[in-house]
Amino acid sequence: MKVAVACDHAGFPLKGIVLEIIRLAGHEALDLGTDSTIAVDYPDFAEKMGRAIQNREVERGILLCGSGVGACIAINKLTGIYAGICHDTYSAHQGVEHDDMNVLCIGARIIGPEPAREIIQAYLGARFVGNDPGQERHKLRVAKVRKIERDNS
């Protein structure tokens, strides 16, 4: 799987670790910046990642900022992007399994490298189960979310 990674200046200290985790898990990482702790605006990097997903350059993304909140709000403004802030492994895998989440947002000022490692591994190892026998309810729920998105575009 190809996974984009983007961050603002507050997320930058965790970005190298995130890239390493992705590669060690056997996936390809696309680094969309930023490349330092010099202040930048998180919406610019959120949009860059969202466009990469929309254009099918990558399948998923991991977006970092200080709290995860601003970046998550920004990227969820793009059609077809389903991002969630996850600071625990359960939310990280269930967000994919039940909600078809395609962007994991993490607050680099909230969690450290080891929790990030476990959360990212849970996210990358998960797959949407809505097409599995007995799990169709998840597909129906996601379809309702996408209808809300279409109706309000």
C-alpha cells in the first residue's frame, strides 16, 4: 500500500518516525512535507495530502500537527476524505474496519514515538470489513455518510 505522510511544523518532529514505521511495515511512503520546524500552515499540507488521495496517488494518509485537530478539520473538507484523530490503537483500526477511514490524524504534541508506532501499525494493518459476510451494516452506514457528503457538496 502507498501511504502519504504530511505535517506542519508541530508535527515535523514525529514525521521521520512515521515514515520509518510505514516502511518497516512493508508499505511505500510518500513524504509530502513539511521539512523543518519553521512555522507553516497545516491547511496547506492537509490539502496536499487530500489531493494525493483524491488523485489516487496514494491509498491512505497519515497527517500530523500539534494536536491533530486542525489538520483533521482541514482535510475532512475535501470530498472523499475520511479522517479521524486517533491516539489509541482501537480507534485507529476500527476507524478503518467500520468507517472506511483513509486518513489517520495524530497530534505530535499529544503522543510520543512508541504510542504512535502502535497506533500506526493498527491503522496500516486494518481493512474495511463492510464487504464481508455478516458485516454489511458497516457498508450501509458508510454509504449514508457518503450520501450526506454528496447532498452537501
